[in-house]
Amino acid sequence: MLHWRKNSEKPSIVPDKISSPIDPKLLLVIFGIVGAFQIYLYAAFPNPNDASHLIDVISVINPLISSIAAFFVVKRYWGSRVFGKSYLVLAIGFAMNFIGETVYGIYDLLGYDTTFTVADLFFYAFYPLIMAHLILNIRFFKPKIGILTKSWVIAIPIAITLVYSIISLQKHGEANFGFYTGLIYVVLGSSILSGTMLGARVFRQGALGVSWLVLLIGVILLTFGDVWYSYLDTFDQYTLTHPVNLFWYSGYMIVTYALYKHQKTI
């Protein structure tokens, strides 16, 4: 595997091992911060709706920081065979979430209906871009994927989508507009969830295995949160202080940390 060394026009080979690319203590700090913030929300906002402005700000800042971090990786490794392009689509993906959260926050601030808005189109765009990032990297490594692996990669999104469809149809009694908009999130989110699990399996043995695994864990947390949210939304159980938010908060923070490590170690 090749990459471009800084201030050099010649590619260099990534070493077989990278010593201690990830600090486990920092990951614990991230989970600690997220947990403490969730406790604060419960204590400070007995009525979850009162936390709307704070949650809107956090929701906008998180994908923005991740997007900026990804663009730094793109800038440094644009001349590489795969990293520049793959991280460009990753950066754009997080930028789509940033724009989506911004639009959603504006609608919420103005008191408009947020059931389905332009923001959702930006949220939808996030998933194919993340999938493109995974495909570019997995193809580059050309792994041998057995029948068993292919089976669970396909089975996971099918199972999650099927369960959602059954539950949602039983709840609403029909396939209405809300069902289909939620279904899109479930299909896309579960596909990314399955794809990132495959990526984690593919990359775990490489020189960047640990760094990449942490990045994918962050993406898995984000997409798991999206899928869980779709289920909660079906039963009108989501609130601004619901624990599902922990997956989004920690997911973005872990992604940002992993991207920082990528910039230092690729």
C-alpha cells in the first residue's frame, strides 16, 4: 500500500506496524464526556423540549468538525492513489450532515414543521457518500470475501429493514408517507452499518488497522443511532434528551479523533 510522503513526489510504503496509533484512555474520556453531558441534560432540562437550542448547536457543530478534519486528511494525501478521493467523499458526507442539521435547526427555530424538510435530502445524501468511501478503500485492498461474510453483509440490512417495516405497518396500519421516509433512513443506515462492519473486518489486519477500526466504530455508532431513531420515531418516543443522542455525540467525536490519527499515521 502506497502513500505520498509530505514534501515528496514519490510514494512511500506504509510500514507493517504502527506503534500505539490510538490512545485507549482518550476513547474513555470521550465516552465520559458524552455520558456527563447526557446526565447534565437530564438534570438541567426536565422538559426535553427546553433543550432544543443547545441540542441544535451541538448537532451542527459535531458534523462540521468531523468534516473539517476529513478535509485536512484530503489536503495532505490528495496525491495518493486512493486516500485523497475516498476521504474527499467522506468529508463531503459529513458536510451534508452539517448542512442538514443547520437547515433543520433553522426550521425548528422558526417554528416550522420538521417532519420532512429539505434537511432530510441532505441527510439522505450522507449515506451514499459514506458507502462510496467504504467501497473505494475496500476495493483498493482487494480482500477475499467468503460466502459466509457476504451472507451476513446482505442479511443485516434486510433483517433490520424487515423488522422496521413490520413494526411500522402494525403501528400505522398502512404504508403512508411517514413510513416511506423512515424506510429510506432504515435501508440506507442499515446498509452503511453492514458495510462498516465489513470494512472493520477488512482493515483490521492492515498497517492502519487500529486507526481505521476506530474510524469505522465512529461511523457505526452514527448509523446505529440513525436506525434506532427511525424505530423511536415510529412510536413517537424520541425526545431531545433521549439516550440515542449518545451514539451521535460519541460517534462524531470518535470519527474526528480517528481522522486526526489518520493524518498523523497514513
